[in-house]
Amino acid sequence: MLANVTLLAADRDLTDDLIISRILLGKREYYEILVRRYNSLFYKTARGILSKEEDIEDVMQEAYIRGFEKLHQFRKEARFSTWLGRILINCALQHLNKMNKKHYVSIDALKNEDLERLKDETSITDNTQDVGENLKKALESAISHLPSKYRVVFILREIELISVADTAAMLDISEDNVKIRLHRAKNLLKDMLKTQASALDIFALHASRCALIAERVMSYINSRTMYPFGNVSRNPLVF
């Protein structure tokens, strides 16, 4: 484990490209910097598709491991966070398929405005008393009840402040669709929202859970992964 890995993850002078180049030279311990750097983003992204905490953590770990296995394929045509974000979203959708085999879900389904194969969730409950007592919890609950295609866009754009272009790339939809879905999400939420979502720490991934996810990912990589890249054990995750 690297010393001061939390500080390194926060150091934007230590770019993703530099970290990746060191990993590809054999310094796999540097991958933990990327895991910790993007844990919050990917937790919230997965939270836009899945609801159960254990499912979210499993999907995050699987995405990080797949990303490590395919790191040699990263061509820098997009940001690393966008590239790995696409892997995460595919992992989340695959997990959703396993849980609900009757309704097949693919990334193409997220491009479908109807999303007939994804059951839209119930309407936002108008509970102004809860909003007054605990705005953060009320906002999280409201976001959770958005249909998936709106929820994931709202989280990426308004909570994680991901650009329109990067959000479109991660979801494989047009930038116009990103704007339309964000507008629709805000309309669904506006009766409950009293302050901007960006001012709140929504769906926070606490430091202890962030560290645990990083520890599990690195433990798996260090115990099962062999160089060169691409020659990786496909044993099931067991922690």
C-alpha cells in the first residue's frame, strides 16, 4: 500500500495519465490512487441505477477490477473517469439483469425514452414536513424515486458536476438528450427542492467505506492478477 494514498488521490497535479503510465510499468499499487480518487463519483453513478448498498459496492469492485484488467486498452480518447464510468454502468446493468431476468436491460435501454423494459419507479412523494426536518434525506429519497434514466443524469450533472459531454459519453446518448433528461428531472424534483443540490453532500460515500472498497479491490488485484495485462484470472470475487 502506498503511503499517503488519500493525499495522492486528492493531488490533481498527479494526473490520471501519469498514474496509469506507472501502473502499466508494473507499479500496480498506484491503482489504489485511482480507486480512491473516483470512489465517490462511481458510488453515486451506481446509485443512479441500483438501490441496495451491497449491490452498489459489488458492482464498483467488479468495475475497478475490469478496468485494471483492460487498462492496457485505454487509449486516452476520453477521460479515464469517462472510460471507467462506462465499464461501471455496464457492470451495474448486468447486475440489474441478473436480479430481474424478466426485464432485460442494456445500455441501449438507457437511450430509449420510453424505457418500457425498466419499470419507472413511483412518483415523488410530496412531504414538505420531511423536507423541513431533514432536507438532505428528503432530497436523497426524491432522487431515488426518479426513473433511472433521469436519476443517473441528475446525479452525474448536478451532484458530481460532470460535464454534458462526459455525461453523454458515459451513457452513450446525445448531449441534447442529457439536457432534456436533466430538465425533466428538475421538473420532477422542483416541488421538493428548496436549495441547489450542489450545496449538499448527497449520497456521501464515507471515508471508512471508501477505504474498504479500495482495500478489497487491491487485495484481489494483488492476489489474483498476473502481468502482462490481459492475462488475468477470472475467478469469482470472494472477499
